Amino acid sequence: MDMAGELSTYVDIYSPDITLQDNTHNNFGSIFIRIWAIGSPAKIVFGIYLGAKVSKSQEEIRRGVGYARRRLKDILNDIETKGFSYHPWTDRQLPWLNTEKSKRGVVRQLDQYISFKLVEETNDTDAAIHKDLNTLVYALDTSIDSLAPLDIFQQELVLNFFLGRNPEERLTTNFQAKKPEEVEEAVDAYEEELLGFEYEEQIPDTEESPEKPFDADKIRIEQRMLSLKYIKELLDVHKLELSPGFQRNRVWKDNRQKSLLIESLMLRIPIPAFYFYEDENSNLYVIDGLQRLSTIQDYLDNKFRLTGLQYLGEAVNKKMFSELSDKYVSRIYQTQLNVNIIDARTPSQVKYDIFRRINTGGISLNAQEVRNSIAKTKVRQLLKSLSTSTEFFKATGGGVNDLRMGAQELVLRFIAFYRIFDFSTGEVNYSRGDLEQHLDETFDLLNKATDSELHIYEKAFLKAMNSAYALFGNYAFRSCRPNDLRDGARRKLLNKSLFTTWSVILAHSNLSENTLLGLRKKTVRLLANEIEMNEAYSKALSIGTSATSQVKTNFRIAFKLLKGVLEDD
């Protein structure tokens, strides 16, 4: 059976509302949907070809398209769990998808072999159906082309998102941008929404004086060649940290990809350099190369067997590390890794900038993931504990997905501004205009903080969460307008600026939860009216939110509103 026939059979099984003809174009239409299915490290194109003969019922074709969409989501899940070379139609592994070169060839062949065409409509009903399907396919086709240069993780987020939620409208509106930066901004907005946050448009802060250039002489990076046996010893005694706080979300899932890396070691093929950070106590943290080093450690710990090797074959295939001959054990242990080590004496701001520049993995780390990669264990545990606490879950309504450490960054934001807020005046001592740098510096302070200091922040944060829920209930930290308070209104996403300002203010207040609960109805209504009527406040919550003026505006208005509620009560 050829590819088109195979795909038609597949769709025939899962889309009973669509009657399939053979590979013809003389019926209502053919739908070609290309999906960039995510599998590290490469993108694979699958085609679904529907030669669909449909009735005059628009509802029937809509149901049929609905079936196809749901199956596409299932395909993505299958590929994610069964590996990047998984073939969803025949449930078998396809060796011709194993190399990057062959994948590109397959993509070109599919592009040439499968085309998209809709016949001309013949009546009003057909015209409506034609428009609906054409919009869907055109949006997918053009938009996925735009996604190709993006980060692999971002592609996965977008794909999983649009396949189930109005793809025609969202894609045609947000992803048919001509400029790469416009596409990136649209993806950023999608990622924020998927993780539970309102999107905040960032603009340069023109109020701030330009930063002084870095002193290049203070950048200290030492290049070393370290044996894999020595690396293993460092891991065993916990002198080398793989940052497990987010590594589990970044490990390679395809066993063959892992096996090929191990085969490279046994073949003495050099692998790309690693970047470590060395703190003042000579502890090492992996900044770049987490996936590779995690894979190597897992194999040395007998966590998977080698499969699908290209050169060594039966000598090592299907074997765990403990089952290898001495010859190959020696080759692995004797492998020399090129490691660049960033010295602790490198200035903090320069250090974080270096981390972000050198991160070269298939999935780029965001700012909080970079911080986490060099966090002391007690700091990592604190952020994780608070971001998963019952108090945080209740205050945020469980609406924050911590997959990319967004929840943990909220905790860090709280601490960063809790330190510099004066409750007696309602003013915040913030003048930098660079939120990321402010968070970086706070993170460094946390790494140096005593247990008692960390406990103070922990206690304040939990109090803030309880107070916020008492005062706002299910509307806590959400940019609601009066219409959003109606019964049945769609729940708003969490606004980071509202979270920062109100959590900090409430943590510093001495109001009891019972008092705040009595003020809830009035406060919720007043805040919604303020966001609706005060354009400056509305903008400060959504545009250029890290700028000094916007941060000060948010704190000033929130403090004034709470003070007014208390005075009127």
C-alpha cells in the first residue's frame, strides 16, 4: 500500500463521519495537514491525506474534522512517549527517519508527493465548508513553516495548544507574521498562556541610564580536559551537580538517541564541549550539556540498554554498562571531555550573561532555569517547596504550570521585592529597570543566605498567599474588569505584576485573615474598577512591566487602594 493509501486507511478508521475515496481529487476536497512533531533533537514531518467525499451537512464535516484534530493530538502524544521515529499509522519504528539527513529528504519527498487542493464550491453550504477547511489547512501549513526556526520546546507547546483550541482563528491571527521577531513574540505569548500567565509585553526602559560595559579582564573561563571516570567520581560524591530540579523535564526520551551518544564514546568520537560553573567552595554545576551528561550518568548507572547502534552491533547492542567487556568499559572511562569552567570570581552580572549566551542545547533554558542550574540545594528546595505549597496552590487556583519554573520564578519575584518594599510609605526601592538583573542579584543573595534568613522569606511568602486568598478569593492576582466578575465569566489568567505587588504588600501588613475576608467583596470590586478606568494602571500591568515607572505605579496604586479600603471600612 502506498503512503496515501495507508494514510487514507488510517483516517477511515478514526474519522467515521468522513467517507473516504481512493487517492482522488474529484470529490469535495483533499486536506493536507503537516505537523512538525517534536522529537529530540530533530523535527519530523507527517502528512495526513484525506480524500473526503462529504455530504451536504456542514455539521458532519465539522465532526469529521474534529475527529482528525483529536487524532492528531494523540499522534503527538504517541511520538512524545514512544520516540521520535515512531510511526503512528503502523506502530513500528522506521529506520529511515533515524538521521537528520534522511529526515530532510523525507520532508522534501512528502512535500512533492502530497499536495493540498480544495475543489471549487458549488453551493452555499459547500462554500461555507470549503472556507472552514481551507482556513484550517492554510493556517496550519503557513504557520508551521514559521515555527521551524523556533526552540523545540516552544514548538511543542504551540502544537499541543493549537490542535485543540480554535486553530483557524489563533493561527491566522498570530502566526502568519512576516518578521521572525513577530513570530517569536506570538510564541512567547502562547507559552505564557499555556503556563498560566497573562502575556506581558516588554519594551526597553528609556528612563534608565545605559549600563556600563563589562570589564573583559574579569571574565574568567578555564578550559580543562577531564576524564569521564573523574567526572563520574565527582557525580558520585556530589561535587558535580546536574540540577535535578528541572533536568527531568529535559532528558532525551528516545533510547536510540541515548545509545548513539554512548556508541560515540566507545568509538572515541569527540563530543561537543561542556560548560560548568565552579563556586567558591569548588562545587561544580553543569550549565551547558545537561542532556548529554545525564544520559552518560544514566548509562553508567545501568538505567537503560543500548539499542539501534550503527557500528558496534552485537558486541555491545542490548547491553547495560555492567554487561560490557573490559575493552569498552575502559574506552568509556578514558574518554576525555572538553570542559570550560566559569570561575566564581567572575562578576555576577557577567556570569549570568555568559550562562545565557553559552546555552546551546536543543531546548534553550529560560532565565529561571539558568538560575536554578547554579542554585544551592537549600535554595532550590525552598523555591520548589513554596511553589508547590498548599497556600500557593490555593491562592493561584492551581493555575500555574511549573514545567518551565514559572511558579518558582514567582516565588523569587516575591522575595526580590519583599526585601525592598517599605510598608510605612508604600514605596518600593527599585530603580534599575532591569527585572532579570534584579532577580539574578536576589538569587545570589539567597545562595549566600543563612537558614534563618531563608526561613523569614518562607514565613512571609506563606502569609502572603493566605492573605491574598482571604482578600481576593478566586480572583487573586488576576487582572479582572467588572465584566469578569459576572457569574459564568471565563476565568482570567494570572498576572505576574499583580502577584508581585499584592503578595508583597499583604506580606508586610498586619491584617488578619478574618479582617481581609470581610473586605473581600469591596476590594475585588474596587480593583476591577481601577483596572477598567485607570488606563495608566492597566498598561503598567501589561506593557513594559519591568520598567521602573511601571513597577512603582503598580505598587503605588495597589497600596493606595488597600489603604482606601481600610479607611472607608
